[in-house]
Amino acid sequence: GSSAMGATTLRKKVKQAGLDIEVINTSIEDIPFDADIVITHDTLGERASEKCKNAELITIDQFVGNPIYDNLVNRLKK
């Protein structure tokens, strides 16, 4: 659904920025233990924070067309 489209968008932006960062789309239950940043829907934030205690958690209200991806990529380039 929309989370997969959001991941695809972010993956493209990361690649275009020349960053060597893996972007995946997964269920909360399958979030890798070594994830650095997790982006999830606002309604799933609490569940995600329990799963990924060491990762930065970003909650958003929409996956498609969200400016957070550009902001995140710009931040990661620094």
C-alpha cells in the first residue's frame, strides 16, 4: 500500500543523494534490531517504539507526497 510507495520514494531520494543507506519496507514485527531510523504511521508509533528502542522514530500521517523524505535526506547528507 501507501507505506511501500513511501519507502520507494525515500529509497529513490537516498540513491539520488548518493547516500549508501538501505531503505526497506517491513511490518513492525519484522523491523531489524539494528535499524537506525524507523518511519511509521502516527497510529502505529507506540507499537513501533516498543520494537525499535534504539532507533530514531519518525511518525507521519501520510506516506505519499510527504516532505519529510526530502527533509530527512537533507539531514542525512550533512
